Amino acid sequence: MVPAADPPRLTRDQVLAKLHPYTGPTEKGVDVSTLTGKIMCGYQGWFGAPGDGFGGFRHYAKGRNFEPGSANIDLWPDVTELDPDERYDTGFKHKDGSVAQVFSSTNAKTVHRHFQWMKQYGIDGVFVQRFIVDTGNPGGLDRVNTVLDHCRDGANRTGRAYAVMYDLSGLGENKMSTVIDDWKSLVDHMQVTKDPAYLHHNGKPVVSVWGIGFNDRRKYTLDESIQLIKFLKDDPTYGGNTVMIGVPTYWRTLDRDALKDTKLHDCVELADIVSPWTVGRYSTPEQARNYAQKVVAPDIAWCKEHKKDFLPVAFPGFSWHNMNPRSKSNQIPRLGGQFLWTQYVADQQAGASMIYQAMFDEIDEGTAIFKVTNDPPTGPSTFVTLEGLPSDYYLKLVGKGTQLLRHEIPTTDELPK
């Protein structure tokens, strides 16, 4: 491929001036008026490569160089369907000696392809991750805006749903106005909440805020989180939203990964949808079933009593050895899809009516459900495969999970054909 020239450096005002309402074609598809009955994937959209116009190997490389022994990812994307202008050469090689290639999340053609896969396999859509620390400089803001714009375009053209999910990780103290200002820019310039493909629930646009109440020494406070939730719900111009919050696994009991502070419950009372983060909290099908029975079911009962919706998280497996070498490769095995399918069945039996799928494209932590290869590069970096299963296996499985959630197929522990 011919590398694209890096764009000129822009001011913040110039970056915002590039935003515009959606005026492209739309396709009738999933019902964007409700989250009920849907499995929505998280879409990281944070991968970059030299030649994509935004810099180097973003999120692929552990250090400055993306080369054998310096990988940040544990799964290697399957790029066989991508056109030449969607592929980016790396310093890695496959066992046959061919150059290993990757994709970029800022390439419109690739993002549109991802949404075509969602349509093909019956996946409802995505929460587009918007890491607030990336919006702090014009270059980062331009990149995340580009990814969001591509996702919006892809969702509209394929009849999928999308919504914004703010990830507060890395946000400093007294900086919640950064999130507020960013949401204002999306409403003013992109008019996202009026977009035909934008997800609504209970008659209002859905906005998600992830990272409230964790006990990992985050600098922003629960009081600041309350301020943000109130803004998104009550502001006369930018409010009127259904607010989903991503909270610790043990938010209800205020222990383990959660702050021991009842203000976390105040946040939940203000929000509309509660979504506890459970990736890595259990590692076998048996543990997943036990968790659903002992934690998810009581969580759902609490939410029903308090008139809240509950969005459990499911994940196919987990591996982040290249990012954290002390962690073994393939730390939570996928077991040919049985681990993920067990979560779907257990969550449905616990009373779940909606599920958050972690993640569509997260190859850093090995939770991706999109197409990855069984023929990763060789060398010092160790990669996890799909155990010989077809690269689209998990796309199909998530589509079947959606049918299960909607009671369109029988509830059974046996993996679907």
C-alpha cells in the first residue's frame, strides 16, 4: 500500500469544525428505540498504524517499535478479507515468511467492513468507546472523532445501532468538565442524538459513562461522577438522556473492587442502566454459572426494585500476556466458545434482558469477537489463536447469543450449530 501523508496539525477549533451532522444513506435494520433484547459490543477503535494519517502503531506496540518481542496484543487480526489499502505492514512474519499485516481503526473502509460483519452475523451494534484522555489534545481528539464518524457512517449504512461510551480512565481530579464539554461538541456539531442509527432506550438517547466507583485510586470522585450524571440527564440543552454507568463487579455490596462508599449507590440511583464490569472475575463455565446465580440474579432483583435496567457483561476469554508478561498466555481459555455461551445462558436464566459483549475488537486483552487468525506471526512474541476454529466463529456465536437472549432459540448449555 502507499502510505498516506500525515495530516497537518490542527487547532482544537479546526478539529471541531470538521464535525457535521450525518447526511448519508440509511438502512432499516435493528430497532434503535430500545436496548432490551440486544447484545451490544464494545468497540475500542483505538488501533493505528504508520500510513493511516494519525501516527504509529497505536495499541499494537508495547514500546515505540512494533516488532517481535515488543507486541502489546495477544490476538492477531485476520486481514485476509481486507483490501490492500486497508492493510499495514509490520516487522513480524508468518511461519511461511510472509509479512504480517494489521488494520487501522481510522481507516473508513475497515470500520465499514466491521459493521458489515455485524449485519451479516446478526449483531445489533456497538458502544463506541471514547477515552476521555484522548480528547485532551487536538490530535487525539481528531482521531477519536474520526473513529466515531466512521462508526456512525457504518451503523447507518448497515442498519446497526451505536451509542457513545465515555471511559473515564486516566481522568484527573476536577476535570469532569472535560467530559461535559466533549458531549456538548458531539451534540452541537455532530447532532449524534438525532442520528437515525443512534441507540435510544425508554424514549431517550443512550449515553454511557464507564469507570464509576472503582477502588483503583482514580483521581475523579463520586461527587464529580454525580455531577456528570445529573448533567447528562437534566441539562435543558444537552440532557434528556438515558444514562448507563459502568461500575465495579461488586457495586451492590460495596466490597472487593468497589469503593466502600454509599455515594456509589447514589450514582446508581441517578442513572438508568447499571453495567458491572466482570472481565476476569471468573474463568471457567462453572464459575460463570455460579456468578450469575449468586451475583447477577440479586443485582437484577435490586435493579428491578429500584426501577433500573441491568446490563451484564459477557466475554469470550482473556489473555494479556504480551502486555503483562507475568500473566500467562491464554489466561482464561475460550474452550471452543463454551465459556462465552455458558455466560449467555446463565445471564438469561438469571433474568437478563440485555447484554454487553466485551469486546468487538479488543485484541490487547484477548477478548475480541471479530475475525482473528489461527496463523499469527512467529518469533519471541506469543499469540493466542481460536484453537483452529474459523475466524468468524465468535461473530456467529454472538449472533446466536442474541437469538438466545430474545428467546428465539431454545435455552440449552449445548453450543449452537
